[in-house]
Amino acid sequence: MIITPQKTVPSHSVKLLIGNLSPHFLFSVPFDASADSKLKTPNSCHSALGERRGITRFGHAYVPLDEALSRAVVDISSRPFCHVDLGLKREMLGQLSCEMIPHVFESFATSARLTLHVDCIRGFNDHHRSESAFKALAVALRTAIARTGDNSIPSTKDHLK
């Protein structure tokens, strides 16, 4: 699944972190680094998935980046929720306030309407901790949207809207 990004140019740090989603998830995530830093997803992950027939639904990944190791767990449930614990110590990564990094995950989970848990298990470099978390999200999402080979909806309620 590939979604075309809007022509919005975020700060270098945000662009670098969100840019990690694309090569691992095959999904372009547009982002506006203006006033309240919201993801702009007019053709969002939620609408792109449609009725969610024939997908795995759940995904998880552990991704290392040098000394950092992050875990992401995803449920394409249509019930937005996000828990993020990266253990960041610095105030800023380049020009990006570290408090905005969890906000990016939360905005993505809300707009994509999925349940998301992201944790950095270890690491001392905040840039590596953040980058490995974004990569873990991308790999977990790729697993969650993988085709199962059938046309069923992965829910006991027979819908995931």
C-alpha cells in the first residue's frame, strides 16, 4: 500500500524520523510540523485499509539501532489508542522538542485508528532510541497489513470499521 504524501516540508528531525516509516512499511506519511504538529493524512492508513478483509491485523517488531532496541505492537482495530515510552532524556533532538515525538505516534494512531504500543527497551542515545522506535512501528505495521490469503475480516465481530 502506498499513499501519496502532501507537499508539506517538516523540520529536518521530524522528516528523518517519519521518513523511517516509508522504506520499512511502504507507506508515505505526510506530516505538518507547523503549530500543533499534526499528521496530515487525507488518504490515511485508515481509509486505505478499507474493510480490512484478508489482513493479519496484529503486528509486532523489535528493531535495534546500534545500542538502542525498540518494540512496537500494533492492532489495526479501528479503536485508536497509543502508549509510548521511549525514555528520552534530552529536551531537543536537533530542532525537534523530544516531547513532540510521542505526539507524532499518538497523532498517527488516532488518524490511522489503530492501537499502538511503542517502547524503547534500552539505549542511551536519544536519537537512536527515537529512530529505532519509528522503524519498529514501520515493521510492525508491515506485518499487520500482510495479506493472509483469504477474504475474512480478522474480528469476532466480523467488522473493523
